Amino acid sequence: MQAPDGDYETRVRSSFDKQRFMTTIGATLSRVQPGEVAIDLEYRDDLVQQHGFLHAGVVAAIVDSACGYAALTLMRPGTAVLTVEYKVNLLAPAQGQAFRAHGRVVRSGRTITVCTGDVSVVETGSTIAVMQATMIAVDARDDRRD
Amino acid sequence: MQAPDGDYETRVRSSFDKQRFMTTIGATLSRVQPGEVAIDLEYRDDLVQQHGFLHAGVVAAIVDSACGYAALTLMRPGTAVLTVEYKVNLLAPAQGQAFRAHGRVVRSGRTITVCTGDVSVVETGSTIAVMQATMIAVDARDDRRD
Amino acid sequence: MQAPDGDYETRVRSSFDKQRFMTTIGATLSRVQPGEVAIDLEYRDDLVQQHGFLHAGVVAAIVDSACGYAALTLMRPGTAVLTVEYKVNLLAPAQGQAFRAHGRVVRSGRTITVCTGDVSVVETGSTIAVMQATMIAVDARDDRRD
Amino acid sequence: MQAPDGDYETRVRSSFDKQRFMTTIGATLSRVQPGEVAIDLEYRDDLVQQHGFLHAGVVAAIVDSACGYAALTLMRPGTAVLTVEYKVNLLAPAQGQAFRAHGRVVRSGRTITVCTGDVSVVETGSTIAVMQATMIAVDARDDRRD
């Protein structure tokens, strides 16, 4: 896929760095390519559900972000991205030491971008969640839903 | 709706209290009724996205939990609940001081329970997210996906 | 909810009448109110799945249409509506003689409208499907996805 | 992926042939492999929406069926498959003469199977819809939702 200019990675990293919740949970941007973004997360025992596995809310948050930033790489400069909606299937308990979320653009339009994503356990390669998401481009100066 | 016994609230609170991620973000169980659960959350500046509003990952996490526990209130003793999948639409920026997530059972089956949920801003009553979720009952002693 | 003018029902009926697939399956528009539309369908044995119940594809099609037209009632004249995406849970077999799909607007924006819908069996009132859908307004003269 | 026995194609074709709605719209099973099924459909002018393109309800119906049968190929003999829920994004107008829906299993469990699917235009290879779906295995003698 083709990014609109060479600054897509700067735009993505600049936005990601302002997401304080990503810092709170220890997520990091590990890959930013046109139409594809990866986010890494280490296991921490303050991020777990009742059985000691990574909480589904954390799993969903990192793959939602990966999808959103994958969409942003293909959007015009001056544009921000918002999640319209997503759907996530949780396939297996998030059991492991390190997790990687991938987001990929399936279709990039002027307004709407559709992405798919997944989360896997780094040690085993096992996929623990899959996502299908809809993103919208908004003017970066007026970064609200219409 | 009819809970299977009088201990449904104890079962829900006991599970919720073990979800360390809920404690990490400051979420609290504010209502537990048969087929309906509410979870409250105060704004905190370590839970925000790039524009200073509550992160969508946090919004989704509390309504997913509310839906899961709403399902659990109607499940038999000895049963645990897992999220199979959910879909969430984010309607407006999560701008406010206090947020409330509601989960409600739409259909309760032996294996599968379907719920709807929403998140609103307490000050304004404005709905900022809606969810439709599928939960599954599993044996509490072997609390994994099959 | 407030329609933008008094012609919303005419716009909805005019579009519905051009959907030949709705005629093919025998669906009819039974209610058009601002932000809410109902579509009725009679059982026919050429619309069934392998156990003789109404096919899920037919169930989803009528509630998707009901949601789309509910969205259209609140859109400006000169606008057409397209389904961006929907998610449907099938709660029970579609067993009955007559079915009614309802679509309701949850949030109406300039570009994006979010709806919920359901399908019930008329004889019993039993809900057999629930939907959460995202619609987009497009210029009626250039009625494509961007 | 590994089918449980050599009769998976027979089981799929036998069930498909009983879906009268698939016959009504002219859909045919074009590929049945363990964990993957394709369904073909020719354009017909009684299956269209208001602009003369294939109706989204038809698009969704064939990819839902492809996902369900992909799941069934991996289920034990004596089992039937039901759609718990699906989510579909419509990417572009369904404009063309021939359409192919693919369903693929992402994760196959004892009870729950998760699939992804897509629909493309045969002439151009263009993808017009993507789906993420949850299927459930039920006893074939008592083929209802629990």
C-alpha cells in the first residue's frame, strides 16, 4: 500500500506518544509501515483478569490502536483517525510474557478505512484475538466525531 | 430475569475483585441485579487518548465487563463466564468526570448468553458507546476456552 | 427524534420500492417514523435453511434494511444511505409465520449514523435476532462508497 | 487444517442442498476443503438493491454460509453448525457478473469455531465485503440453539 507522503511514521509516533493510556499499560509501537502497524506489550500482573491472564480489555486496546494507526499511515496529512467501531473475537486466554498486536488496512477510502487485526503470544506465535474494525478520517484541527 | 439462586451478587463481586486490571483503572461495581450489571469509573489523566478524553480501550473494557457479569448473574453456580466476542460502536468522545457502563442480558442460554451494553457520561447522561456481546458459560474449575 | 423535513417517508418508500431483492423475498415496509422503521416478512418455503426455518440471510437482510432506512429518515434531502457494516446475533431459530424487523437510530451524525435493530416472530413476540449497525450518508447523485 | 474424517464434503453438500434459500438465489458450492469453503453466485436482476448492484443481504448470506460450512468441515460427524453471530463490512458496491464468497476457519474449538470470510467480484478480483463470524457445534439430532 502507498502512504500519501514520507511522514506517515512521524505522524503515527507523535499521536501514539500522546496516548497516556498506552504508556500506562506499557505498550510500545514496534512497527509502522504503510497500511500496517504493530504494537508490543509485556505481561504485567496489574493488567490481568481473574485467572491471571492478560485482561481482554488490554488485548482489545492494543489491537484497536494498531488498526487505527495502520489506517492513519494511509490518510492525508492534516488528518486524524477515530475508531467508529470494532468487533473482536477472543480465541484463547492471553497467557504469555509478551504480546504483539498487528493492524492491517483492508480498504482505504477517503472517509472510511476498514482494518483487520490480531494479537499473538510472542513466545508461541499463537493467535489469541482477531479484530475487524472501521476507522474514520477527521480533520486534525477539529478532532471530533461529526 | 431470574437468577438461578440468591448468591449471584456474591459470585459476581468475588470474580470482579480478582480482576486486577479493573483495580488498576479504578473501576467499581455499582449495581448487580439478575441480568443487569453497572460498572463506574472516574476520569483519570493516565487513562486518556491523544486528546485528553478517556481511551476507547478503557471504555470498551468496562462495558465488556458489565456485559460479562450481567451474563454471570443468570448462570448456574459452578460456572464461570468468558467473552467469546463483542462489537462496540464509539459514538462520541469520552469527555467527562464520571462514566457508567451498563450490561444487560438479551438472551440467556445454557451455553451462550447475548448481551447489550452502553457507556454514558454521568454528568450529562450522554451515551458515548454501545456494545453487543456474546458470552459463554464454562466450568469454573476449568476456566478456559474449549 | 427529528426528521429534517416532512418528506422522510416518501424518500424511504421510494428507495425501498427500488430494492428488487426486497420484492423477491416479499418484504414490506410497515412503519416509517423519524429514526425508526419496521419491515414485515411472511414465511415462505423458498426462503428457508436446512431445517425449514427462515434463513439467517433473510433475517439479516430485513433488519439491515430497517436500520438503513431508520438512518435515512434523519438524513438531509439529497442524501442516500449505505451500510458500512453490521453485526448480528442470531438468538433462536426463525420459526413462525410472520416476522417483523425493527431498526432504530441510536446516534445520528452528519456522516455516520449508528442503529440497533431486532427481528421478532409476530405470533409469539419472541426476539430471534439483534443487530448493531453503522450507516453512512452519501450524496444521492453519486451513490457509492468513497 | 485436519478434518475429523473423510466425509466432510458429503456432510457439507448434503446440508447445503437442503438450504432452499441458497437455491432461490442461485448460489452454488464451488470448493469444500478442510477449514475452507467457497460459494459462487451469478448476478441476477431480482437480487439487487436500489442502484442495481447485488443486495448486501445476498452478499452477507453467501459469505455467512461459506463461513458456517468451513466450520462444519472440521466438526465431528453427528454435529450440525449454527451461526451464533457475524459482523460484515461492505467495502464497495457489489457490481459485477459473478461473485465468490470464501469462508476460512481461524480457530476451531470443541464448541465454538471462529471464521473469517470475504466476497470478491470474479471478473476483477476486487474484494467487496469482509466478515468475522462465530459458529457453534450442536448435536445434529437436536439442531437448535441451546
